[in-house]
Amino acid sequence: MRGSGEPAYNRVIMKNGNKQTVRIALAVVVIVSAISYLAVTGVEANKSYYVTIQELQSMGNKAYTRNLRVAGSVEPGSIVRDGAHAQFTLVELDRKLKVAYTGDEPPPDTFKDNSQALAIGTFGRDGVFHATQLQAKCASKYAPAQPGQAKPGGTQTAAVTAPADTAGNR
């Protein structure tokens, strides 16, 4: 008992308990640090910036090091399909961008001339956008018809009205 007033076995238990607490705290810090590092680097690797064709062409060297998303209209007659791959040109206002799509899946069915397309990938030093993902909206299939325009198939829509109630029943 050497002057402390506590039995010797209590001091040994408290000393071992403090060591174990420090070990657990250290393990928790290491695990939380590792998870935080993986989360931050994973987000950075998957981040893609949306840019217009004009912004892409004026980015300089930054354009070659980032994952990007570029949208535009598919130029009519520019689509060249090769199995699951495709080459085409996106147009936005007066700017054009050549795109080489080499994704795992073939381009979607809605990917046609004049359709709106979103290409996700990287810009190469060859001036071609190398897309690994491709999304497309239908050109005009679901757009409302302009006033006075006939629907495909040559039919006009007609207003349907209920027959007049001549018997006075309401």
C-alpha cells in the first residue's frame, strides 16, 4: 500500500484500463481518418463539371484533366455507329464539338439526328470529346405541336365536344 491508500491491485487495474482506453481511442481515430480520406478522394474522382461547348473550348489545359459533361444538339448526318460505339458532332449555337462515344452500352434508342444529347467523359488533346456515358432526349416526339402544324401522319387534332342535351336532363 505504499502511502497511496489504495490497494496495489486497484492501481494495476486502473493503469491497464487507461492503456486500453488509449488504444481504443487511437483505433477509432485511425478508422475515422481512413473513411474520411476515402470519401473525399472518391467524391473528387467521380466529380464531373457541366460546361457548354464554348466554355469547354476556352478552358485551356484545365479541359484535359477534368471529367466533364457537355450537352448540345446532335448535328444531322454526323452519327457514325460502330456496334456499341458512335462518333457524332454536338452543336450549340454556332459552336461544334466532335464526340467519340466508347461506352459499355450502345447509344440509347432516342439518340438520333437533332436530338438533345449529354456526353459525359474527358476532352482529348486531339480536340475530340471522349465520352464514356451518353444520354439522349427525343428530338421532338413528345414536344407539343406548334399552332397550325399537322401531327406526324398528316392528321390534325380536332376538338371533341359532348353532344348537346336536347331532353333538358342535367
